[in-house]
Amino acid sequence: MVQQRVHGKMLGESVEPGPRLITVVLDGLRYQGATQWLGYIEHMVEKGQAARYKVISELPSLSRPLYEVLLTGTPAYMNGITTNQVVRLSGEESLFHLAKNAGLTTAAAAYHWVSELYNKAPFNPLRDRHQHDEKLPIMHGSFYFEDHYPDSHLFADAEILRQAYNPDFLYVHSMNIDDAGHRFGGGSKEYEGFVRIADSILALAVPQWIAAGYTILITADHGMTVSGQHGGTTPEEREVALYGIGRPFTPGVYDEPIPQLAIAPLMAGLLGLMPTARMTPFLIPGLHLPAPSGV
């Protein structure tokens, strides 16, 4: 009798729920802004429920190149996504590809550049706003295309995807913090205000995600200068936070910076998957990963 694999198990076997992951990227949130204004998330750290790390972003500290870094673990010189103006599908194997090929369900509520990297390029807002195709790396996607699309709506989109499709890997990417930083500056009350709004949304969502059995990562692609810029080498542009919530993490504050290239293999490990050959695993303190799947 031929048996079929389902999420790494054979039909007929008892199937235990595998590792599941939600990754939240708060676009443009610098490290200092996270530690000062994410009150609920910092509460989780303070009460021994989360780990916090400092991450040094790759260069250039621009959005599209760093989306590719976060999701493929490859630097810009290697992957060719060197600027925001490179509009094409990625040539790398992303976390979405890895998860899909392992029989996992993938979903994303994200800016349309994520779709352009991994599903369809160029993005057509009349056709590509909502995508549901299990042949694509991002099987279930809700993609927005205006930087001021409200984070409240974006997280609602993500929750609809989670409840409807029960994804093993859900990627949630918000843009309002970055948008406020560009318009008003990274030291403005508007920038601070949108960080606090994101925190209040996470305070509603994270307990539900924990109850549903997800491990949770919260990070940023890059930071923001007081003048509202990023792309360069300053600490304001490159230093971002990474929060880990769930059993794989020993709670606490880990001050030794880790490279952003560590995040893609970290996500693979949290899903119980082997990183790609192009990813370089790094030693992350306080981390205890599940055994990799043989799929």
C-alpha cells in the first residue's frame, strides 16, 4: 500500500501537531523605539515570557533588499536584490519555499513587494490583492499596496488568514511605522504614536497566537533616522530588535548583537526544517530548536 506524507507524517500514523511559527515584521522600527515604546512586548520580556535580542541589519538598510535577507538568509551581493527598484521574483529558496516543499501551509499578510519577491511580479493590484493558490510559495496571501494602509486592517487580514487556513508559517508585515518615519522623522511624535499603536494590536493578537500553539518572532527590517531616512550604516538605521516568544526561547535580554542573516535559518529551525545550503546558521543564545524534519 502506498502511503502519503502529510506535514512530514505518513497517512495511517498518528500525527502530532508540528512546530508552527508567526513572524511579525514592523517595518522601519529601530531598536530604541522598540525597547521604549513596545510596552506590551517589553512587559512579556520583563515578566519572563519572551526573549529580546539586538540585531544588526544587512546593508543596504533598505526595505526590499532586507525582505529578501529576512526570508532567504542571503546578502544583497549574492541574491541580487540590491535596491528597492529591483522588481522581480527572487532567485533564492525562501522560507515560504522551504515550508511548502515540506508539506506545510504558508500564508502572508504583507506589503506587495513580498508578493513580487516570492509569488508574482510585477504586482497587479486588481489581480493580486488576494491570492489563494497552493502551488505558489505563499499559498494564501493578502497584499496591500499603499504605505498608509492601516496596521489595524493589516493585522485583521492576518488573523482572517490564520483562522481560515490554519497556516504553519504566517508572515505579518506592517508599514505604518516606516511611513510615519519617512513623513515626520524617526524622532517625531507621529513615529512614536504608530509604534504604540502596533504594540496595542500585538497585545490583542499575541495571547491568541500563544493559545493556538504558535512560536512568535517580532522584528524589523531596518531602523530610521531622526530625519526620516534609512539605507545607510548608522546605528539608528541598522539596529533593530528581535523578540522570541515560545518554548524554544529562554526568556531574558541578550545584549550581544546577532546578524540579520541569522533570522532566516532561525525561522527554518523553529519550523523544524533544515536551512537551505545558502543560509548560514548562527549560534543564538537562549535558543533550543526542535529536531529538524527529515522531509
